[in-house]
Amino acid sequence: MTSPVDTSATVHGVRLEIHGQVAEVVLDRAPVNAVTVGMYERLTTVFRELSARTDVHAVILRSAVRIFSAGADIKQPVEAVSPSESAAEFRQRMARTAYEAILDCTLPTIAVVNGAAVGAGAVLGACCDIRYAADDARIGLPEINAGRCGGGAHLMRLLPQGQVRLMYLTGDPVDAAEAYRIGLVQRVAAPDAILTEARELAARLAAKSPLGLRLAKQALNEAENLPVRPGYAAEQVYTLRLGAHPDAAEAAKAVLEKREPVWSWPGVGEH
């Protein structure tokens, strides 16, 4: 299926672009992509609908302005929507929902971080599967300096506890070179080259078995918080599911015949 998400306009500072089999979710709220409740809502809608598409197989999350995101827009007035939930709690719930939509996206996701990615910006990048950074990037959790807490849980998926606590308790960001050294980002390049490299990676991913990508990501998401033995057992379940699909036989046949595979998904079998 294709998605009803409008690709012709920027809504609440978020735009969706479709380039063949790759989607680009673009943060476009000048000047610094300060994240509003509307942006959280829009990101939730876009990533949920991308998860249901069968014509798109990889996603890039990027910025249209000079920085990735300066974090949550704490100056934005927010009204409570229920007597049982304060305005602050409502904002937090919208943030959690957006982050979960990115984490749970069925497609592989690549964040392209340029300039600052701090607070909510750092979390948006952390929720993606892979992070590419421009060499001018800075990633941090400065909430301690604004009388808040946040984002540590997401970075603890990616970094040793001590590194997260250093960033969390000092509020100091790391630059792109340090982010690469500690494994927070997987590639660093010049600002005018990093998006091109991310698009090349997304195209490589999108050319693989669409069902294979989806099942592989589900396997990784399920195994991530399990000990090794049950985690590997969970992966094996997905291996059996993929192996029973016609695309598994086509993959093997294409390798033997030294040609590009022709995928049948979603026309045959599991969607």
C-alpha cells in the first residue's frame, strides 16, 4: 500500500519526501528545528504510515535547516487536554509517542545529523537505526542546565553507562569526531557530502529483500533487550519465517546466477 501522508507540504515543521524506494522525513522549522508538540504529532503520523507502506524500504531523517535540532521548544505554550493530565505531562506523552514511532518503524532508518542535535534532537537521532554525522555536528543532552532531565534512556541503548552519565550530568555535547569514536555515529563526512553518503546507503538497503529488511529489523528490536541465548532464539524464529518465503529462494538463486534478485514481496506470501 501507499501512504495518505501528504508529500507536497511541510506540516508542523515536518515534510515527507519520497524518492523511489527511499523516504526522507525532513525537519523544516527554521531557524533551529525546535521541536513542538505539533512536530511530535506529525512525526508520529509519518513514521506510523511509513511502517505500513509496501513501496518504500528505507527512511532518512534529516534537517532542511542549518542544524538538526536544538531540542524541544520549551517556549511554546501548551494547554492540557484533560483534567487528569497536565500540560507538561501532555507534552511528554507526545514526545514518547513520536520516539516510539521511530523506534518501532518497520523500515531501516538513518539519521543525518548536521550542526547541533541536542536534547530532543539527540533523542530523535538515537531512535534511528544508523546515524551519519556532518563533521560540524555536536550531540548532547543539556537538560541539566535547563532544570530538566531527559534522553538518557535512549542514549544508553547506544553508549556505555559512564559515557551517558558524563554527557547527562555535565550537559556537555560531544563533537562529531568523538561521537564516531564512542560509536554514537557510524560515519562522519563533510557537511556537503554526508547526505549523499546517507542516500547511497539507503539505496543499498532498499535494494535488499523488502521482507528480509522488515523481519531483520523486528528480530533486532526483539533481541536487543534479551540475554544472548533467548535473543538468538528469537532471531531464529524470524530466520524460519523468512526462509519459508519465496524471496529467500530467489535470493539464493540470484547469487548462484550472478544477477540481481527479483523480489515477489508483497505480491506473494507475508506482508
